[in-house]
Amino acid sequence: MSKLHFPEKFLWGSATSSYQIEGAWQEDGKGESIWDRFAHTPGKIIDGSNGDVACDHYHRWRDDIALMKELGLQAYRFSIAWPRILPQGVGVVNQKGIDFYSRLVDGLLEAGITPFVTLYHWDLPQAIQDRGGWPNRFAAEAFIEYTDVVTRALGDRVKHWITHNEPWCAGLLSHQIGEHAPGWQDWYAGLAASHHLLLSHGWAVPVIHRNSSDAEVGITLNLYPITTGERTSENLTAVRLYDGYFNRWFLDPVYGRRYPADMVEAYRKAGLLPAGELDFVVEGDFEAMAAYTDFLGVNYYSRSVVKADPKGGPFPVGDEENATLERTDMGWEVYPQGLYELLCRLHFEYQPAKIYITENGASYADAPGVDGKVHDTRRRDYLRGHFIKAHEAMAVGVPLAGYFVWSLMDNFEWARGYTQRFGIVWVDYETQVRIPKESARWLQQVIAQNAVE
Ligand code: IFM
């Protein structure tokens, strides 16, 4: 195959998040987060681990920047731990927290690496949780205070802001399914939390622009193409519902379409809305949520294959039999074509001004071999397959401006603890030694040539 060249200004980067890599969970005045509390609760994390130390990035950030520079990364997406900035969520600002991120940003800029900052990647201050957390509108108000503090401090140097990472996870996975902090299992709370996350996104956009001139602002969503095996009318309804639950519930309000009416009806019919309606929506919320964004961040890992619930339940169920067999260690199907389908759908249906792939990558456990190297060929092949599909999508007009590989280094994979390794850099958690894997060296070449072969 001949070389596929990417446009001149295409940005290549990698991504991480605060709780997954920083450690230093109670240093320099940092407050407790819901993930500190959750991970310290027995039984919540599969291997009993937590992010107390993680990759110790809080102390090793200089070396980590040097590594990024060596790999030729042009951009780095990281998140800010809200409880480092405002230990109680609102009120007193912790200058040491600001200083940490300020030094990190300066270090990146000195290394020629563009910082992309995510304001919220799930580590809510426990103090906000104690006041009801995201299901309470207060959290959205507190988020604006936090956004104002951070963007006033860093807005002169950071010019790419992401309000939220994957509000489906922060809203539903955390409050309806209960797999993530704070671990609730309550549909209504999940929908209310999602609403306040989206609302706080919309409220934050003008605040960021006010404090950070010429900045680009966006939101990152985790999105999936949804499909089914046998195209019966029941299965097609299942596809529509699943798409509503994962994708449209978040895309529609951000792009000015309010919540999808079919989903509101499905939730009402299933008895999930105690008042029979979305009573957490206040006049003006939809206008706020639809604030103009400069880009959409897309996190893509796999597709979802679903079917109608054979037990007659109102919601679809997964259909493993109709997915292909190639899986990552997360059990997620390897399906690069889905990235093409998703990007085209977003472009033609929602028309975001610009798209960045803010996460894409794979968990494979490959460890250093006798030669001391990590031969993670499956990760390299996974990335290569997806890069090619991204390129194809651009060829039909998708305004893709950059690509962030998840993740820069192996890290704490939430409820799965340290059992999953997504990094292009191996981390030895005992010694904190970092070893760039074969995929990192391959990515280095892709970036150097701005092309994939
Ligand atoms: O590790 C996570 C990340 O925090 C959010 N997106 C998905 C990744 C892999 O599960």
C-alpha cells in the first residue's frame, strides 16, 4: 500500500487524565475526589488498587514531557484535577495546584507540544458529591466557578479546552450502571447528572472564551456506531434505542436539538421518570447547552452490536454472537471501519465545525521481552487500521484536525485498576520506569512523516 499523507497542520498527540496518572492524591493541599473515595472503598476496583500513586506523574512530569518530545508528539491532552484547584470544590483556591498545572503547561510549550486541557475527566471533589454531586444542579454552578479559576490562570497559554470528557460515563455509567464513582444505580439520577454535565458544558463555553482569548473550546463524547445482526423490526428498534441512549442523548442537545423525543418517551414509558417528565430541565437550559463549540472531541474504541431483549425488556441487550472475534484485552471488538462510519455520520448529520479524535487506542498486556522491548504489534496494527479509516473519512470531507492516541502510558483503568494496559509507553509500577513500546516508535515515524503506510 502506498503512503497516506495527512494534511500539513494535522496534529498528532496522545492523551491521559489526572486521576489515571498523577498519584499524589493528598499532596500540596489537594482535596479528596470521588475517585479517591470510590477506589478506597473495598470491592469497587477489580484488583483492589487505587490511584494514590498511579504513574507518579505529579513528580515525574518533566521526564514525561521529555519522553513526549522524544516521540515527536505535537500535542498532549491531559486533564486537571478539580480538587487540586479547589479542594472543597468551591471557595478557597489552592495555589499549589494551579502552580503544578502552570509548570506543566510551560514545560509542554517549551518542548513545542500544544496542550489540550480537559477540565473534567471524572475526579469531582468529594465535597461537591457530599452536596448531591452531579444529580444536583449545584454541581453545574460549582463547575463554572472552577472553570473560571482555571481558565483565568492558564488561559493565556492554553488555547485548546475541552469542558467534559465522556459525559455518558460521568452521568450514566456512574449513576445508572454504578460501575464508576460514585457508584449509584439509579436511572433518574443518571439522567439528571447527565443533564447537569451538559448544562455546565454550555455555561462554561463563554467563560472560557472570556478568559482565554482566541481559544478553541469543545466537548469530548464517547460515541459508537450501533448495529445489529438480523435486521428484524425489533432489532432495528433496539439499534435506535441504544443509539439514543449512548449517542443522540448527548449529541442532540450539544447541537441544538434538545433531547431526542423518542428517548424521552421511552424513558417515560419505562417508568424511569418519577414525575413523568424531565423535571430537572429549567427554561433556558437547552439554549445554554447548545453553545457554539469550535470542535467536537470524539473518543472511539469500538462499535456496539445489539439486539432486542429476548426477555421482552424495554431496552436492548448486547449481541456478542454477531460481533467479530478479534478483541482487545478489554473485550472490545476491533472494528476500524466503525471509526469511518462514525466520523461520516457526525459530519453529515451534526456538522461540527471541526473534529479531533481525542481518544483511540487499545488495551493489550504485552510486557517487555527478553530483549527488554515491548513488541505490541497488535496495538500498532490497531492504530494503523484506525489511522487509515480516519484518512478515508477526511477524503470524503470530514473536518478532522488531529488524533490523540489513548494513552501516552499504561495507567489506572478505573474499575479495572491496573489490569489493563492502554499505553504506548510501558510503565513498571514498582520502579516507575517507562519503556516506549514498539507502537510508540512506530507512531514516532508516522508523526515524522505525517503519513501512514
Ligand atoms: O481510560 C479511559 C479514559 O479515561 C476514558 N475513555 C476510555 C478510556 C479506556 O477505557
